[in-house]
Amino acid sequence: MGPARVALGTARVLIALVVILLSPNAALSAGATVVVGQSAERADLRVLPQPRRLVDTQPNSGFQGAGRPLSGLTDPACFQVAGEAGIPDDASALMANLTAVGYQVDGWITMFPAGAPVPDTSNLNFDTDVNATANLVLVPIGDLGQVCAVGQSGTHLLLDVVGYLQPVSSARGLTCPRAHRLESLLTCVVDQSGMRDDSGAYVIPNDAQRTDFGTATRAMLAGGCGEIVLGASLAGVYRVAPFTDVNDGRRYCVLMEVGDADANGKIDRGWGTLIVDPVATRELNIAVAHPLDDSLTEVEGLGVFKATHSRSFLLAGSRRDLGGERNCPGEGQCPASDVAHNTDTMFFVATQQLAEFYGSADWTQLQFHGNISCPETDIHLSYGVRVPFTGSDKLSVLKSKLASHHPDWLVTMFGEPGERCELDATTNVEGHLLNAGATPAQRRFVHIEQYMDAQRSDRRRAENWIPVILENFP
């Protein structure tokens, strides 16, 4: 037989759970606080009203893993937990009934958090004298909100959720628990920001907050998510958690503002959202600096990000006219919340981290805007700096692809003779950061102005940009 002992930290928690569950006053709705392992991290135990099946690897089960039995002791099978079967996105551990069936040899099953090495302990041991063997397990939830299992090849695994642990210190707040697609997550984020009804706020972040935001951004770009611990200045203000889009099963990491100290149903600071695709196929940052003010750009940007499998999506967290007037780099007065014109915003911090993460490697920030001041052109493209075009540079190729796909669109570029739009992004702080002094091959910033009238709203639809971007940034 394989290992039959349970790790000491897990045993402590299981003992605590048994005591709680056997108590006549067991907390079935409000939860109970337990101490997890050596770290003394406090977590609330939340017991579901009734068990819910999460995994069943037997053929045609209709659950995760259907038709895919375990394939050995070194080939983990991983399953999505966070956001499934009543488990919230910020749960730290899964409590479940684990059952083994269909085994042909004596053996065991070991469960562990995704991203961690396989432990040298087991959660369940079985032998062929019994048709099915079950055990209560408590498993930390790992990368991308998943848990994994190994066991003798051919063994089928059933996992019925009983409850979960949720860190007491975790930012609960406005976490969009009903969002299961990126589109519904965006709707929730925008609603909770107060942008839609002009009830939002903006607070200039301090140095410590910007530093902690940058640290989290860099960790996300490096592929981290479930294990990221936010800095002290963001505790209760932000949360970082995995998110699975149920439409296509793709998994993302989301850094979103959740703090609502005054309990008014709106976030308190208006700093913005970052979404990272850890298995992206295009090194693009899709950036929306003025959501709602630049009508439809937030929906357009997310649609482009999702369909092109780009690396990251960056969304400003408030309307552009909040926080009071101040001196802005390279120009006169502008509102503090305008992330395209201030360098002390989380939007700018994320762009800095993107630049440092990629270094000399090629990538591009596509910053989508809308305007009502350039009716003589549909799309106006800019690097933010006046430079000669080579015909093979990013802007020239993008214009050519747009003309090919949309011959009825009038597309102009900053620096061309007789240009018809003055919105050239010359005071855009992200453009200055990424393109000032850069050679043609090193330009990472593309500014996209789109005229906003009802007759030409198709210019701001993601489906009209997706094939262009797929061709332009293979």
C-alpha cells in the first residue's frame, strides 16, 4: 500500500472541523473560525446547506473530469474549485467528501493545491476488497483556483463539496460573486465603480499603495495568482484571485478593487482593474483609459482582449473628471482621475510594470479612446510622438490592415501630411513613457482615437477590430 498518514497541519484542521460539525451549535450559515496549520491564519468555516458534486471522472457523469480517470502517481488531474459548486473565488481551502471507485488494484489518492508539488502523504487509501472508499478531506486551493489529485491509473474520483475555508483577513467587499464570464465581470466592476450613474469617487493613491499595486501587477505578469499576497496598503482595498470564464473555460487572474468602507455599494477609491491571461498567445496590453466617457471602449477593449488571447487588460476605475484639477505633465490643468494624463495613477503604475516585465522583448499597449472632436476621420492613430513612418512600422501596418478589412473607414495617422485630427496623444503619459526616444522597432504604445457618433458606432465594436489585430499582431 501507499502512504497512509495525513500531514500534521491538515490533521489539526480536520480535528477542528469534526469538533465543529459534531457540536449541537454547529455554525452552518454564519461559519466558524478555525486556525489553519502552523501559520495561525484564521479562516471562517462555511458549510454548504447540502453537499454538491464537483467532480466525477466516471464516463458521462456530467461533472468535471467526466471520462478521465486518474492516470498515475506523477500525472496530476486538476479541477476548478474557486467559483464552482458554491465555493467563492477567495476561498482558501476546500472541504469535501472524496470517494474512490473503479480501482483494480490496492492504492491511494493524494490531493493537493494546484501549483504545489505532490505531497508524500495520502488523503484516502483503498483496497479491492471494498467497491468504493470515501474520506473527508480538506485541501488548500492553489493556482487558478484549482486542486489536483494523483492516484493509481484507472481509478475514478468523486468529489462532493461540503464546505470551504475563507480567510478572515481576505477582502470580501464588492467581489462580483455572480460573475462567471469576463463580460459579466466587467459589468459588475463598472456598476460597483459608480461610473455608470456618475456616483463614483477618486482618491489619489499614495506612494506605498502604488508600490504595492506595482508588486502585485508584476507577480501577475510572471504567472502568479492564487499565491499572491497583497501588500499591507492594499489590504481590504483590493483582491487578487483566479477567474474562470465559463464560456470557454479560459482562466485569468484578476486584480480588482473591492473596498467599500462606507457600505454604499460602491468602491471607495476608483483605481482600476487589471486582468492577466497567464497562457496568452499575444503580447498585447489592451488599455481603456476613459471607460464610459469614451463610450463603448470598455466593452470593445474587453472583447478584443478576450478574443485575441492578449496578455493583459487594463481598465481605469473611475470617470475622467474626478479628484479635482491639478497640474498635469506636459500640459496645464486636468482632473486627478484622468489616467492618460497623470503619472501617479494605478493605470500608469501598471504600464510601468509592463515595460519592466517585457524589457527589450516586443509587446504593445493598444490604448482605445473615443472622441467627438474629429468628425472628419473615423480612426486616428498615433504613437504620441511625431516620427517618420517606414511602411513596416506598427502604425503603418495597422492602418493598412484596417483599410483592407474596412475600406469604408477613413483612417489617419499623426505625422501624415494633411492629417484631420489634432488628438495626437502628445501629452499622454503612457505614450511618453513607452515611446519617447524609442526607435521604430522599440515603440510599444499605439493610441487609437475613434469618432463617437451613433451612425459610426461600429468603429468601436470589438468584432470589427479582432480580425485586424489577429493579422497585425500574430
